Amino acid sequence: MRTHAIATLAAIATLTLAALVSTPAASQTPAPKAAAQKGAPKAPAAIAPRNTLAKLRATKTINIAFSADSLPFSFVDSKQQPAGYSIDLCKRVVVQLGRAAGVDELKINWIVGSAAERVEMVASGKADIDCANTTATQARMALVDFSSLIFLDGGGFLVKGTALQKFTDFNGKNVGVIAGTTTEQRLDAALKQRLINANITKVRDGNEGLAMLESGSIDAFASDKIKLIGLAAQAKDPKPLAVLQDDLSIEPLAFALPRGDSAMRLEVNRALTQVYVGGDIETIFNAHLGALGRPSGLLAAMYLLNAIPQ
């Protein structure tokens, strides 16, 4: 993340975090290239019980799905390694899972995928956990379980220039959104509810959305607000880019886990609790989100409420 670009967007980011207070919001292998978008995940015919801890004990390897372009939560860094807020949390979780499985150091196999693909990977058994910026929803709970919450974000819009100031300015405009995400569903619903006639352009990932916004192919790009800030920081020229104050949604982020595997979920939540109450969360937050200010009151409360006592 470029420091000068983050400084340029710091004021916008502070507004974003403040809005969330008042809105009812190891051994590693190089990361492979992102797979092609396949759309929303489909439920398997039957979801068989899984014993992930036994699998980890036998293979000494854990398969982790993550996002390559969701800075600052989950992305591929300059060394072509997974990095970000969610990745650092996930590494703490992996240590706890290793302890529970009786393995000194689990080998990590990182697998890139979109939000829909990551959920499908966990549901099918290709991945043991999804460590990115996935929103926990009831629809997804038909396919996977979720950990305790790891963050609260808000859906919003990244625009170029000053022509668009609010959601109601989108009539006749082209709005990009990543296919298969909760943002796509909520954008469609919000446009219909407010009788806004905008064109929706589905994109593969955040990088494609940013490129189309910079080129003028779309007028706005919808996604999680902090992800939008991260994308803008990577732009060729971040100065004309802005995140609108309008909230599209509130996004409760969590790690997707195999459905019905309560033993694994317990260890994942045990690790997250240790991070939240032991002080590690401040280090992780400052490393990836510190330039945006302190955690909002709502986010601080989320950490407290998701610290499960012994």
C-alpha cells in the first residue's frame, strides 16, 4: 500500500469508520493466479459431516481460501505472498488449529478465489477455511458455517470526480460490482427500492472494477467501503477518486468454515478470542488499518462481544 496514497484518502476513511458507529454497521507456498469467476455458489446435494482436525492431523497441511485483491483485508503483497488484516488473524487461527490437531507447524496451502468461489471451496472441502473479507449471510449459512465476527464494514461506492455525490445521482449511470457478492444482491435491491434506473456492470474482481472506473467505462464501483479505500490507494492517480458517504449496506465479516464441524469452529473462535482479549488485535489493526484512525465504537464493541469467555 502506498503511504502517500493512504494519506490522501485518510479523511475519507475517517468518515467511513465514523459512519459505522451511527449506522445500525509458517510454511507458505506462492499464491496462484485467481480463478475465473463462476458465479454464486451452489449447494451440494448433501453436506456430509467433516472432521477437519483429524484431516489436519493426518496431512499436516491446511488449505486456506483467500482474496488476492481485497486490500487491506486479504491481498497478494509485493513478495507474492498473502497479506492483510484477515490473513494475520488467520495465521493466529492456524497456530491454534495446529495445537488442537497435535501438529507443531501446519503447512499452509493458499488458494485464491472470489467471494462466491471461496464459499464453494469450503462447502466442497477444497478449502478448510476462508480467510478474507467474506460477509456472513443466512444464504451462505446453507452451505458453510461462520466463525465469530472479525470486522464490520459498510457497502458503498467509489467514484471519479464530483459529478456523483449521492446514491440518487445514479440514474442513467453505469455502476460496476463484483459478480456473486452480497454487494451485487444489495445493489440490485437498493436500485429497485429507490426506483433508480442505473445500469449494472458485473466485473471479475476489484482490480477490474478500478481499471474500468479509471478509464471511464463505469461511473461508480460498488463494494465494501474499506476495500474501496484500499483499491483507490493503488490507483495510478487517487486524487480524483472518492468514496461516497451513502451506505449501501452493513457487512458483518467472518471466516467461512465447514458446515457442521463444531470442533473446528470451537478452535477458530478460541483463537479469535485470544487475539481480541490478549492485545494482538491492536497490533493487527494498526498494521493494516492504523492509517485510517482508531477502531470505531461499533467495531470496538464487536471485538468485545465476540470474545467468548471460557
